[in-house]
Amino acid sequence: MVSGFGRVFWGRGLGVGRNFRLFFVFLTFSVELVPISHSTLITFPVQLSAKYGPVFTVYFGSKPIVVLCGHEAVKEALVDQAEEFSGRAHMPTVEKNFHGFGVVFANGERWRQLRRFSLTVLRNFGMGKKSIEERIQEEAQFLLEAFRETKGDSEIDQVIGQSRVPAIEDRSQMPYTDAVIHEIQRFSDLIPMDVPHIVTRDTQFRGYTIPQGTEIYPILSTVLRDPSKFKTPESFNPRNFLEEMGQFRKNDAFVPFSSGKRICLGEALARMELFLFFTTILQRFTLKPLMAPEDIDTKPLENGFAKIPPFYQLCVVPR
Ligand code: HEM
């Protein structure tokens, strides 16, 4: 995958025929060789996008990959042409274990059935005797036992207090906490290049024909940092999700779970867990860094398929 980014062809602005297939012939004359390492894997498409625009093609060996950058291009593909862009790319590194089974790597009718089945199971699980919310609340309480006792941040104190465990319906009354959690997910940008897709049929996109089976990389990172959608895309700022008067503001460029037909199947569960764990911990503890917050290095340890956050040391002070 890394060496795959080596040969780069493209040019929206090159003025060649607007047919994807023609590019390969013509563009062998305009090859760029770009050395990259795993630490520059994500900055690489960002740099190319600055030069060639939001949609371009790179070659992984001899395989063309269409890269989509920024909110508009990703939304046009994954949402407006959801069916066409809903295929999953063949990934040799995981194929050995999955053999095309499982929702994430399946395609066609098998994927449709597995996805429907998994969603039903998750929903039924939520409606069971002991709901998902109760299970997460219980887990969060176990987590607390690892630390132990007392108070938290003002919104948590006002809405939840100290006498009961946080519940998911508290979220709508806690816009600041909700904004902080959204900003953590936006800023940490866990899966920067999404899980690769393919187009399920010959597809017309922005005037180009993308042949069936072509791999598509929606660069979620560039959506989560799209300057046209966020006030301060490069810095951590919960105000990215708040109105002037402090109400929570939805943003359709918030895509850590991707979007369209392949959107993360566990989104609702993951968001519930994040809210309940986060509020349960802050209800009981104040988390203090061991150095000035501006000196904390947030650069990920690994920056490839997933961004692995660095290790932090912090003080967990009972409230
Ligand atoms: C913060 C946590 C999570 C993040 C950031 C995340 C993110 C993602 C992303 C980016 C994708 C790829 C979507 C695409 O192909 O465009 C995905 C797919 C998927 N996720 Fe998650 N995920 C999270 C948690 C979970 C959990 C808890 C579950 C299980 C309950 C889950 C199950 C899945 C499945 C089954 C798919 C494949 C969907 C498909 O191909 O149709 N995820 N996730």
C-alpha cells in the first residue's frame, strides 16, 4: 500500500479527454515519482489535492485508485451516488483472514444480507431485557472502580449531578459536552483514508467515466478538516460544533464513521459508548495533564490506515 502511492498520474486541469480510460495512456508522460513513508501516507493525498484538485487518480503499482478529497467530492460520491460507490475494495492484507466474509469486506448480495442481519441483531440487542445503554452504563461503572470517587465539569454537574449515572437522553441537554466529543472524534481522525471502496458499475462522476471495479479512496481526513465546513479546521476547538449562543450545531462534514451505504454499522453504539464513558469518568474525576496543555504533543504515533494516538500521562483526581 505504501509503495503503491509511488507513481502518480493525473490532471483535472490537463485538458485531456474527460474519459478516465484515456488518462492512463496520455498521462504516462506526466508521471510524478513521490517517495513516501507510512508517516507521510495521509499528508501525501492532501498535498496532491492542493495541486490537482479534489478528485485525482494515483497508481498503486499498476492499479488505478481514484482519490476523493474534501466534503463536496466525498458527499457527491458516497451520498449522492451512494449505490454506485457502495462496493468494497479487495484488500489482500485482510483477505487471508476474512475470505470475503463479514460485513466489512463483503460485496453484492452477501453484503446486503449481512448488513441487514447485523443491523437487526444490533437493534434487537438494544431492545432486549437489558438494553445496550444499561450495559454501557454498567461497564462505565466498572471502569470507575479502577480509579475511585467524587465530582466534575459544570455541564455534567448541572444536568446529571452526582446522585445518578449518566443516561443517553442527557446528551440533548449537554451541547458543550456533545461538541467536545464531536471535536475529539473530528480532531483525532481515527480512520483518515476510510476503508477503500469500489464502484459497483461504470460510473459517471464529475464528467468522468470511472470503470466498474475501480478502487475509490474517500479521504475522510480532508472532510474532517475541510476549511469550508469548519471554523478552525487545524486546531482543536469544540466551537466547531457550537452556535454562537452555545447550542449544538450539526455539521454534515462530521464523517469519522464515513457516510452513504457503507457508513459504519456500529455508529450509534460507538457514539453511545463515547458519551456514557466520557460523562461517567468526568462526573467523578478531574483529569489533569502533567504539563502545560499547549506543550502536549498530539501527533499520532502511527498515521496510516488508522491514526494511533500517542500515549499520555495524566493525573486522575477524584472530585
Ligand atoms: C469510534 C469508533 C468507530 C469508528 C471511528 C468507526 C469507523 C468506521 C469507518 C470509517 C468505516 C468504513 C465505512 C466505509 O466503508 O465507508 C466503518 C465500517 C464498519 N464499522 Fe465502524 N467504526 C467505529 C466503531 C464500530 C463499532 C463499535 C462497530 C460494531 C458494533 C463497527 C462496525 C463496523 C462495520 C460492520 C463496518 C462495515 C460496514 C459495511 O461495510 O457495510 N464500527 N467503521
